[in-house]
Amino acid sequence: MKKIFLLLLSSFCFQTIQAQKDGYWDRERAMTKEISVAARDRIVIKSDDFPVGTTELIFRITLLDNNQQMAGSLVSVLKAIPDPTGISQGSAGAVFLMSKISGDDKCKYAVFTSQEASLEYQKTGKTLEACLVQDVPLSKDAKRLSIDNSPCLKNNKGNLWFGFESANWIMKQKIVLEIVPWVDAKLSRGWSVENRKYIINQCKTSALAQKMTNSDDFCVCVEEKIQKQYRFDEFQKLLTIEQAKVYKDYGNSCYGESNVSKTIYTDLRTKALAAMQKQQYGVAITALTTIVNDGQATAIDDANLGYCYIATKQYGKALKILETGEKRDATELLVKLHLAHALLLNGDYAKAKKIHKEFRTQNVTDSLSWAQKTKSDFQTFLKAGIQSSDFERILKILE
């Protein structure tokens, strides 16, 4: 039985540790203000600037009679609570946060996210734009606000405005306002969702990213490396030329570490083939040339690039790339066929005829014969305005 109890206790402790949030109560930037409010008056108090990465906060309001002193600060209370989840587990947490003393006076209060709304409250008492309203007068209160469930923190720019309205019609009131922020350790480095999106969008304009049909994974890799190395404000302070170097260096690193390079060239080949089908040969040439220049070309890439050069009447370039493809793979018949086209259109009928005679009985793919592909190519060339009296002579050889 004892072993079972110890096992359950260990499991509970482990789950509690796992549930704890990675952050800290920022006691250094906790705020405590003692405010005097005249009878039947309203006053607005602006909080101190919240530290970068604030995702939650605890505030406590205590009304004191003359000469009363706080029995214990909110900061000292929070020393016993490792993270905000310990406060939200039932009403006991809220009771624990309450001041041990308070005066007989009571007040209403409201919390605002903008100075304009708080000043309107001070003048008129209107709380329509408040993110939190306490309409029932009380002598003490404590609340936890979270970025997940409170409009006070969801789109917060770094401050809150607390408005108080005295419920004492005769005497002034003394109010103590305490605020302690909870700082998320990761977000404290400035890497909010917006800032991460900014880095990713910048990455997408880089030369490597531009080669990809979908550069999301690549740019997330770059963003994670920058995030690990720099605080966001540190990165922002770099010169433009320094930032460009960071993008380039981490881009090369991500390119080498993952399957990004394979993805790039797969995307370029897909783009080239789609362009060729639409007879957009200039687009296809740009994509295929990138593959060739990066040293990633196959014999099929050479065959396709040679075909695009032929279709745009660049026969010299076609011969050069197709001869390279022939050296790369002497068995690739698409290279042989396109080389025969380039020779024929460049005025070398004899060499073209020799190639056709040698391979006319074979297939250039698993389902397409040499003769079928030749006839199809000649028809495409004629539609593109590329003519030769030798087309018919070659087709007779293939009969």
C-alpha cells in the first residue's frame, strides 16, 4: 500500500511540474501605489510599463483606514505560488491573495486598455470601453488577468489604466493598488506571434526562398535559428546589411540541414514542366537554368532545357546543353532525340539522320516511341513558326 501511495504521489508531482508554466513573477517590476481619493470622486491610475513577455498579471486592491499599514505585500504572497495555475485552481487561491486587513471604506473600480477611455470614465463614470468592471463597492479585491481569457491583456500595448470611484460621501479614501506581472520566459525575448511572422515574411523575399514554390518550412527553420540566437530587439538593432547576412547564413544552414534542397529542385522541375505544357518556354528556361547552375541537373533536365532552347530558336545553346546531357547519361534517349532536333535545325542534316536511324526502333519513354515523339515535336515546332524542309525527310526515315 505504501508503494502505491508513493507511486501516486510521484505521478502527481510529475504532472504538477509538467503543468507549470515556463516563466516567472517579475518582482523587480511589481508596482505598488497608494492613492488618495476624495469623497464622491473618481481617479485614474496608469500602471507601470509591463515587461516584454507579460502574459498574465495579478492585481490586488485594498482600502485602508487612516494609519493602517499593509500586513504583507502581494509580492511576498506570490513567493509561495510557483506559477499562475496555482491561483486558478479553485477559490482558495483568490482568498489567499486577499489582504489580511482592510478599512471600512469601499469603492468601485474599472480597468481600461487606453488612456482615452479611462479619462472619459474619470469625467463621466462611463465604463462601456472598460475591459473589467467592478460595480459593487468593496473594501478589498484580487484578480488574475490572463492573455488567454481577459480582454485586458489580449491586445495590450504595455499598460493598463485603473479607475476608482469613491463610495464614501464624506471622507477621502486611501487605496493601495498592487500589480505583479507574470513573464513568459520565451516571449520575454520579444518573439511574439507578430514578430515571428515578420521574420518569416522577410525570409520569403530571400533568393533561396524565391526558388521554392512553398518556402514555409524553410523560412520557419531560418526564423527558429534567429530566435535562438537573438532577442527580437537585438535583431532589430542590427544594420540592414547585417540582417541580410544573418538571413543568408541561416538560410544556407537550413538549406544544408534538411530536405529543403530536394524540395527546391522538385518545385523548379514541376514549375518548368507546367510552363512547357503551356508553351511558356522563357519561364521554363529560367527554372531549369537555376537547376543547372546549382549543379543539380540530371540528363532529363538537360533534355528539357535543350528542348526549350530549340522551341525559342536558340539552337547553339540547345546543342551545348544537350551535348552535356549526353555526357551525363549516354543512355537517355530524350537527350539523343532533342540533340537530333538541334542538329537538324542548325543545318546538320547528316548527323541528325544518323541519330534517327540508330534509335528509330526504340522508345524514348516506357510508353512513347521514338517515331511518335519525333512526329509530335515537329508538329509543335511548326505551330511555333519553326520550319524545315528536312522534317519530311526525317519522318520518311522513321516509317
